[in-house]
Amino acid sequence: MTVLEYLIAMLALLGSLFVVVGSVALVKLPDFYTRLHGPTKATTLGLGSLVLASLLYFNAVEQVLSLQQLLIALFLFITAPITAHMLIKAALHQQLKTAKATSGKEQAKLKAD
């Protein structure tokens, strides 16, 4: 195997790991604000890694640069933060509450902030 194949495999595995972590965060975190953080950060990075791995693979195999994949990556990195910002503004406008702290340390920290 060449170095390029190892790089493609590493990007695909790393991207898959980030997508899984972001998806689990979407399900497991306690409130809307923290749930939104997982998909906008980890999942975007994971999908970017997967698109980059795909771009490298098809460039190496078919010797053609796929502009569609570049546009997918560009669209992904532009729209994810904008969408997250709009969702947070809507949640703040509706005065959506955050999750309650469970331990005494967390409650003291929230009161100090």
C-alpha cells in the first residue's frame, strides 16, 4: 500500500469517528444548546474528512479532480455555522431553558457565572 492509501484510510476512519461522536452527542447531551454543539463541530469535521478522503481517492484512482466534491465541502463548511447560529438565535428568542446542574460543584459554578 502506498502512503496515499494510508492517508485516505486514516481520513475515512477519523471522519467516521467524528461523525459517530457528533451523533452520540446529539442524543446524549442534556439540553438544546449543548446538543447543537455536537453536530455543528464534530459532525462537520467528520464529514469534511470523509469528503476529503473521497476527493483524494477519486483523484488518485481516476486521475480526475472532482469539483462537485469541492463544492460539497465548501457548502458544508459555510452552511453549518450559519445554521447553528440561526438555531441558537431562535432558541434564545423563545427563551429556551438550559439543563439543570446535577452536582453541587456544577450549581456553584453556574451561580458564580
